[in-house]
Amino acid sequence: MAFEEDTVINGQVVNNLNEPYPKAVDLDVDYQFTTIYGMTITIVKSDGQIALKGKLVPMIMVQDMWIRSICTNFSAKQNNHFDHFLSAKSASVLTNVKWYDISGSPALQQLQAAAKKNGGNLSISLAVFFNTQVVPQIMFTNFTLAYVVGTIGISSTNEPLMFSGNRLLSYHNVEQPDLPLNSDDSCYQFQVSGSSHPVWMYKAPFQIDSESQRLTVDLSNAISQNLDGSLRNLGELWFGVRDDVSGCIQLIGDKPIPYLEADWYSKGSIADYILSDTENEKLWTSPLHVVRLANVTILSDQHQFQSSNSSRLIASCSKSGVFLQIMLQEVPRFIRPMNYYFGRLEYKEEMTVQLLLTEFGRPVENEIIDVFLTSSNSVPTDGVLAAMPKSTTNAQGIATFVFQAANKIPFPRTYSEPQLPCKKMKLPINGQLYTFLYNASGALDVNDFSDDINFLIGTNQIAIRGYSYFEEPVEPTWVDHVRPIFSQYAHLYPVMRGILDLANYTQVVLPRNMHVLNYSMSLDFNHPSHMPVTRDIGTKMRSMILKWLNQKPIPKYSSSSNPYDTIAHETCIHPCVADSVVALGYTERFFQTNRCQTNCLNPSQDTADQYLQKLYTRTHFPRNGRIRPLLKLIQSYDTDVCSLENLKLQLQQAVELEFATIPPYLTSMYSIVEGCNTIIYQKIRSVVTHKMQHLLQVANILIAIGGRPIIDSNITAPSYPTRLPGGVLPNLEVTLERFSREHVYKVFMGIEVPHNLSIDTYNPLVFNDTIGQFYQEISKCIIHHGDSIFKQSQTEKQAMWSHIIKVINDTSSAILAIQSVTHQGEGAGPTQSNSKIKIIKHKLAHFYSFEEIVCGNCLVSNDEGQLCYKGAPIPFDPLGVWPMQRNPRKDKIPPNTNCYTEAKAFHGVYRALLKRLQEVFDGDKGVLDMIAILESLGVHARKVMWTNLSPPSPVDPTEYPPCAEVTCGPVWDYDWD
């Protein structure tokens, strides 16, 4: 097979396919050590088949970081965000590698065979550079987008965990050539090395295989870039080795480094050469160099410059009359960590760090390596210590050090000498950071890079966070122990308040929230949904919180009482500046319904709104396509339509029906400004939670009778505006709109209208084609077939979610599940006897819950047993809603705008949610992972909501962006491209 025909070519490398997104976590606020947790790497071949999956060992994403290009022509405020011009190199290992279909790919077959011989793990090396688009209008929201170039290969246990290659080319001690700046890039002035010239090349790990005599150099993070993201044309670059006698440089190979070729990135930016016997022997005792030809003129369409004679020139041994300039040179003695060199310790815990010392790629034995604590204003200064500050390398060149959290660290954090205004004497931060430098005789260590950005942020040092000393209480309480911790996160992540206000006892102890908190705080430390995501709570403190969450019957509020907090309604001050409500289009023109205006719902009088009556008059031809197959079962009692295949088809439509209601509810919920209209937000969120449960429940019924629910498909996924699946409520158009009472009334109450909506029990108003009637047809058909259609072998494939989702194995369990769905959705109606009123009060059906929002008061019973919308107020502040565009779609968003970038990011999470749902339907037990993705969806949705639809002018991204007439909105279409 030709190389070009290999199915791995033009394949995809996918991050956390159908799983919760990985998290980038800083070790500390002072030194970031930003580390990726919970990432799964999946390779998908060009034919769409998954080839392999592997779990990424947590990886520091900012190793070997440098400023690859920068321009000071932007304003000073913009220039502070120089991360748009950064590049970084990272390396790690893929474990738990699972191989799937690798047919058609000889390259993957060879990789698999080699991996099996070396323990099964794979190595991975990534270079990430962020300057994808240096355009002021969009650069402040696309900073999360980047180019990633990397390689996947064989992992060996005798290689460093987080450093690729066993030798290193570096800019250190290289006199930077005095190259003229490009004519269109005169703003390139930023210095990394402290020299008088920019750093043109940075670092490049490499290795030499002695048997094959192959030189492999990774240049993915080595060459500077232009402002448009393309590599700088530095002229002809060659590898070379210096002659010890003449001092000239012998060029390696018969061609220069092909870094300007179009396929450079697609080949991983790897330079690969076969060495001659002489070159191979020489490079085991002499350093490798990267050099450029100094006597050539460089021309291109956009860039033009000639070399200068001001830099030191070296003669070429290979080419007569040709002079060279050194760009990179090898560090002969190379010291780096073998294993984790960052971590977290509780009081008296220990951590082992191994340092590897090599010379020209070979281990150095019997060499003393020192480690020493850097100057620190942490309190205490000896919170974490090295047990022995010196260690001698063994035959493998490894020196071992043990670090211990030797002394108690106070909480909250204190500083002995605050150096910055933001560093107060006390901060609500758990623990202190301790960093250590290391050194060996003749080695190039981190001290030699004190002017390097990696030294400034600490990523090339050993870094250990010592947790604050904590004694676990016998009986923890909210007031004394949990609230001081949770309230910090409530302030740190205000975006979470719309999901769960961690500073509010009432919200925290809701069963659904305690269930999720228990789950996330019990997860493995490396799981992407581990809580807290910052990983800054120690095991003892987390154990205390879990003990509190599991107190029965309810977590203790204080040592004396257990009062509930109240949810106070705040008057919203909209983050966008405007002179009036009308200017932002927030005018609420909707008037309350007749049912709201009636003092109480009178059982002798029908007060159903005329709008609803008109909306649900019988329509014989559903407008959304496929009519449901069991419709005649209710209309004419025709049991012939009740075949097993028709039952499966209508249950599939039930899956589609339940899901089709979720995006409209979520869109309106997401449009509520954080901290505003909190009661309304929680009511909608409660309905969404029920809808997700209904979705899983009806899917279980379909699975139980041998069907396969389909959700991840452009056929089954909804596209808005739309009609509901199965001919349900055919006159209702379901739209995506910002929250308003009118939208709740016309769409949400319309979706949830009960089949029998009437106050007059003797003359009921019957609405046909409702969701209730849809499920009546399914129930009737299941009863018609009986237990024979249920397959016990399918039980294990059903979705499980605590006690909430029922396992279906017979007619009785299926009917009970359907009753649960219909009662939560439609409810029993307000005509129940007085004995049922308390049930209605606590578990109000969706229709009446939405009507409470419309009426502005809770539905309560009076002394006469009448139901009245005269309970606690449900206030609505129109200023607390983003002016989102109606029915957002990709084709309504201008390209190359903030809105386009954020909407596409949201859409990516949405598709991940669909994929994860499909996996759950296919037997995967990761329901809570699906919920984690759903919560991530909310974070992205809020970014979309406050982003202007039209291109904004440059603003400080640390401030709220100004509102345009209309803001962006989440795109729920199945396909983006």
C-alpha cells in the first residue's frame, strides 16, 4: 500500500470524544503550572472509524513556553494580552490504550506492534501556538483557539514522563544573528533572552538512534512566527557539527531543513536524517547545531531581507566560501525530571522526584545533583522541605529526592512580605507553593534560563503545593465548616450561580445537587469532572465535606439549628449600559392571562384561556412530517396498528419528543442574566432536569422491548423553529427565544398543556394530540402486548441514574414509568380532591409551574380548598435578560466575529452531548458524565448570550462587553460545517 493510501492520513485526532471536556488547572495562583486533567485522545481514521483511544497522563501545557511573535502596534492595554503570541511544548504518555479498527493503516499496525513490545503505552508530544488570528476585532474571544502540532509514538519506562527526546538544542549562549526585520513587521521588538536582538529560534528536543543512525529533531516549537501565524523565513537552515581542529561546521545531509514546505505542519514539524558513519560517531561526543547560510538573499512575496555581517560568521566545511550563523546549539549536559515534578501534599505526606542527567544523550553516573528552595515569602518558609538536598546519580543517570510537607501551613494563606498590591496579608486560599531549583556540575539547568519566561512562571522548577493543615471535625456543620469553603468558590466562579449557588444552603441541600456534589467530589483526582476543578482542597477537607453531605436526614446547618436560607430576589442592574429599558428592547408587553387575573380557580366555572383553546383545536394533518403510527389506537380503538414495530417507532418518536423540548427551555434559561430572576431560573431548570429524566426513561422502555434509541443523527435531532415530533400539538411552532412571560405562555405552556385542562369536571375541555394523549397510545399498546415483548437480556443496557430512572423489565414497570413521565409533565390537574393538594403543591406539573411564572405568584390552596395564584411572589425583572436574537442559526451569524467563535464552541459541546447520550443509549453507564457535559454547555451558552451579534469594537476583555441591539445565541442545529 502506498503511503498516501494509509487511512490514518487525513484522519482526525479528537479530544474527549463523547466525554466531559478535560480541565486546564493551575497548580497555584502564583506559579501556574497549568496542567491538563482528564483528557482522552482518540484517533479517527479518514474512513470515519475509530482506530485507538488512550488516557492522557496529566500534562503541563506550558512547558518550554516562549513568545513566538508579538507586535507593539496594538494599544498598550491590548498588548498586555500577549498570550496571543505564545507557543509552548508539552509531552506526556497515553495509558489504557485501546485499539479498534486499524485496517487500511500499515502505520498504525506497526505502531501497535511496537507498543505491545514496550508495555502498551504511547508517548505524545504537542506544540501549541495561539496566534491564530491577530485581528483586534476578534482576538479577545478566540484566544482559546490554537494550532496544535504533535506526534504520537512509542513510550518507554526509562524515558522522562514529560520531556520528549533525550538531547536538546537550545538558544542558550547563542549570539542572536542581527537579521533585519521584515518590512511589514517592524513592530517585532519583544526580547526573550535579554540580548539586543529577538530570539529567532528557541528549543528543539532530538534523539539519535545508534542502530539505524537516524537523527530525529522535533522543531514544532523552535522557529519564530510572523504575525499571521506563518513561520518566519530565516533562510536556508541546516544541521551541522563543528570540526574540533579547523573550527568549521560540517553540514549534515544533502538538503536543508524543509521548514518552509507546505506539508511541514502535517508532518509534525519533524526533521529526519540518516547519518553517515562519520556523522553518527562524531555526534556522540560533539554537540549538534542548527545553522543558517549567511551569504544569501532571502526573497518572498511578502518578506524580504538580507543577512548582516555584524554577527559572528563561521565557515562551512562542506561548502567553499559559504559562511554560517549559529541559530541553535546542543546543551551537552541535560538535566530534567524523570517523573512528576509538581504535586500537592497534605501535612506529613511525601513525594518522590527523580532527576535525569545525561551527556550527549547518555546517562551520567556518580554526579551530585543539588536541589534548593527558591527565595519565598510563603509562611512558613519551611512548610515543604527536601529530605536530602543532595543526591548522587545512579548508573541510569537518575538522582532521587524525597520532599515532605514537614510543617503545618496555616489557612487562609498568609504572606510574610507582600510584594504586590493584590497580595494582601491574607487571602482565602488553601496552602502555599514551594518551588525548588536543581543543579549539577557542568549541566545547563533552569538557573541558566533566569531570563526565560518559563523561569518567570515556574514551569521549569520542582513545584509542590502544601495544603493547609486541617483537622477533620467529628460532626461538620454548614455554618462552621462547609460554608467558609463553598462560599469561596461561589465568589470565584460567579458563572456557577445559575447552576448551583454554593454559598446558599437551601440550594446545596436539594437532593439533586447533593447527589451531583457527592459524585463529583468522590471522583478520581484526574477525572475531568473532579470537584473542585482547581484541585486546591486536600483529602481531609474533601472527606469532611463528603461526611457532611451524607448526614441523615439532611446535612446539619449549625450546631443548634437547621434553618433554610431564603432565595432573595435582587433588582437587576444590567451589565450593559443603557438609558432606558426600551433602548435595549426589553419592554415586556405581555399581559397576564385570564387564569391569572381570576382570584381563584373556581371548580364551577371554566376559565381556560381562549388562546390555548384555539391553538389545540384538532388538526388532521400534522405539519412536521411523520405521523405517529399508534394514533388510530385512541381514535378508533384499532388494535391492528399496535404492532411491535409501530410501538418501537412511536417510542423512538417519544425520545425525539422529549429531547425537542429541552433546547427551547435551556435557551430561555441561559438568556437570564446571572444573579437575576433566580426563582424563574430555578423553575425552568427543574423542568429541564425532569425532561432529561423522561428522555432516559422512555429510552429504557424502547431498549427493554429490543429497540435502539437514536439521538445522535441529523434526522432525529431537532432544527428550530420546528413542530413537535409525532404530530403532537401540530398547531404549535416551537421557537428559540430569550426569556419572556409571553414566550413561556405561548410556547412552554403550550408544550405542556394537559389533555384534560378544565376546571369544570362535568364539561371537560379536551385538548387533542397532547403529549399526554401521545403516551396514552403507547401505554395502551404495551398493555395489549403484555410481558412477552420485554427482553430480560436488555436490562443491562438501560440507563441508570440513582433511583430516579427505573429499570424496565415487564408491563407493570413500563406503565409506571410512563405514568411518572406524564404526571410530572401534565400532572393530574387542579381538579384533584383536597387530599391531593399538598402533592400538587410540592410537585407541581410543568404546565402549572410555567403558569406560576406567567402569573407572577405561586399556586396555593386557600382555606376553602380553592387553588389560587396568590402565593409567594415570583418576580420578573426584564433587565435581567440578554437581548438574544430569535431562533439563532449559523447562517444568521456573520463569519469572523466573536459571535461566530463562541457559537461554534457552544455547538461543539452540544454535539459532544448528543454523542454521549447515544453512548448511554447503547449501554454505556456514564450518565453522570453526560450531565457534566450538559453543565459545560451552560458555561458556553452564557458566553454566547453576552456576545454581540455584530462585530464589536476593541474593548478590554476583562470588562463586560457593551451590548449591541441584539446579542448572539446558542446554535442547536445538528450540523455546523
